[in-house]
Amino acid sequence: MILEQHYLACLSQASYLIADEASKLAAVVDPRRDVGVYLDRARELGVEIRHVFLTHFHADFVSGHLELAEATGATIHIGERASAEFAFEPMRQGGSLELGDQVRLEFLETPGHTPESCSILVFDRASSEEVPHAVLTGDTLFIGDVGRPDLLASVGMTAEELAGLLYESTRTKLLPLPDETLVYPGHGAGSACGKNLSTDTVSTVGAQRGANYALQEMSRAEFVGLVTAAQPPAPAYFSYDAALNKKKRETLDRVLERGAVGLSLEECLKAQADGAQLLDARSPDTFAAGHLAGSINVGLDGRYATWAGTVLDLDRPIVVVAEEGRQEEAVLRLGRIGLDRVVGYLEGVERALKSADLVSFERVSAEELERRLGGDSAPAVLDVRQPGEREVNHIPGSVHIPLGELASRLDEVPTGAPLVVTCAGGYRSAIAVSLLERGGVRGASDLIGGMSAWEKAAAR
């Protein structure tokens, strides 16, 4: 048996390739949208992808089920409670599928994160007919956590109702599995689909039985209260992607073909004047030194797709400004979360920007900020981290507005004094300054290195 995890770190997302080495039949579970990784691997292994499984309708990325079905003719499988615009075979509780003589997949309905959520038991029949080698849990069970039950992907049911289903799913379907069964989840640390995900991407049922806070002995009511409390805000694009994953939509290759168009500076500015968003994917330092007015900075070397999906208007066209050689990467990573309305990218970025009227902002060091805060004209400080981060530490007197809420709360931004924006490490603060500029707040700067630099300076 072949069972491979393919982990996409920028989205903290795990997918799986399963194959029977004798029959050469294969399946992919929860594929990302750029499916070349599975097609290439299948060719290397000499196997044929016949099936693609979705453990649920994902909210944090656009899955590649349509792309794989188009490329291979594979059958799509989703939980029985699902409804979609495309044809699929339902996974039913107790149902199974054979991949040749060695591999058997059995289906468990495990609603709670979403109503249609399923988990998949993987049996290596050469080792055991009775003990599952692994369980692919999707977003029902993570390493160290369970899937959050409050996402808008589950329209029509309350978080409490779904949490109750999650309690039953974990207690009656997953916890009875043998201790040695491997647990392969849909996400790892950094995903907003849970609140306490481990950096580990595989565990065992026994280890999770002992260490996972959500699997400890407690009443249903206690569980519901525990898993619905203190969930981080869901990125704005989550409900958009959950709906898109149910549709018969355009495949990624067509999206990338349309977005891979080099535009002159004049064409970019005209597109902006006509309503397009300028997404500057360069580093915060480079962006701060000079950028086109009204552009939004989300650097490629961070959680680019997640923050782009949070701060951009999902219904407006996008023009990308990226470093030479990284334009296609910038477009691809937007496509992974369904931001498909890219009309092109600025061609010859360095040369083009040299001839443009640029704006800039200051980035201040922790030492300089400390000096200014002790002076007569002390700046106001805006903290754009999440509430849980701010509880750990913050600059006294700072105003708190999480980055995902900033565009709708500009009237709460301090005025009348210079403004310095901080986050954890200096990535989100640059995004925030670009949002402030676009919203008409002028003269803001940000803290180089964020609160990490502030804490180090304070310790010296």
C-alpha cells in the first residue's frame, strides 16, 4: 500500500495520495487546486488516479476535485449529506471502496465541522483485515484539536448544533478506533479551521485520546461550550470558498492562463481607475520604500493567500505587482483560494516603478518607537494582532483593531497624532498601513519586527 501526505505549508493544508501497488489503482483525498503534484506523483509511481474524495466542503481553500476529474476522469466522492452542482458518488456510513486487493477504504460520517463531513478509514489488507492502518479525519479531528463548528460554511445550523454533532462524531466514530491507528488530519498549525492545532501533521488515535483537550471525558454540554468558545475570527473569504467548492466552476488552468498577462504601467493604472485592486505582493520593506498609490501590500513571503482573501474585495478584479520571476506564483496562490479575477500583472516591475509617481511610508525600529513614546509628541500605537495575541503582551496605551476588521473600523483609528502600527513580526502591520492609506489615513508608519522586536528591545 502507498499512503502519502502532501502538505502545503502556506495554507497549512494536507492532502493524501493512496494507491494499491498491485492493481496500480489510486485515490486522492482533499486535493489542493493545483493538482499537478498528484498527477506527477502518480506517473512516478505508475498508478492511475480513479477516485477523488472530499472529506467536506472546504472553506479555507478551493479543492482540486474538478481539476482532477477533468484530468483523469476520476469519480468524485463526498458525504451523503452534501449537495453540489456537479456529479458525485455519496459516501455513506459503513460504505466502502476497494482499491485492488490490498487497499480498502471505509467511510465514517463524522458531521460537526460541517454537516456533510466524513472520515475515511484506510485498511492495508496485507497487514490486517480488521485494524485500520489510518483514519483520514479531514477537519473533524486535528492533532491537538477538533474542527471549529462555527464557520459560515454550515449555513442553516448553529455552532452549538454542529458542536453537538461533533461531540457524537468524535465519541462514537473516532475514539472507538484502535490506539495504533494513525490519524491524518486535513490541517496543521496556522490554519484558522481550529484554535489549537499542533505543528505535527500525523499522530495516533491513542496519542490523541490522551493529549487532545477536546477528546477528554466531559459531558456533551461541556464539550459544546469548550469548542465554541474563543474561536478566532474566520477570514472573510471562508464563506466564499465554501460556496465555490459546491459549484461547477472554472478550472485553475483557465484561470492561470487569463491571469498570466503582462501589463504596462499605464494599463495597470487604467485598470485601477476602472475599479481593479492593485495587490502588491513584494516584501513589506520594498513596499514601504515606494509603491503605487492605493495599492494593498500582502507579501508573498507570508500567509499571502489567507490575508489576500481577508483584505481584498472578492468581487473586484485584481492586478498583481510582484517581483520579477514571482508573478505566476502570486497568481497561482490567489487561485488556490478562488481569487480568480486576476486580469494581469505589472510587467518589468522595477523599470516600470522607476517611472511612476510613488508613495512611501516610514518603518520605525523598536528603539526609535520607545524614544518617541517618551517624548513630548508621542505617537499613537495601533495593534492589529488577534485578541489572543494581544492578551499575551501589548504596548501600554495602544489601540486594538484586528487586521481583518480594520477596513470597516477606520473611524476608530486614532487621529491628531502620528500613528505607528504594530503586529507580531512586521508583516501584518505593512498590510494595515496600506489599508489605512487606501482609506485616507495619511502619515502612518509601522514597527519593524513588530512585538517580537519590541520585547527584545525591552529585555536589553
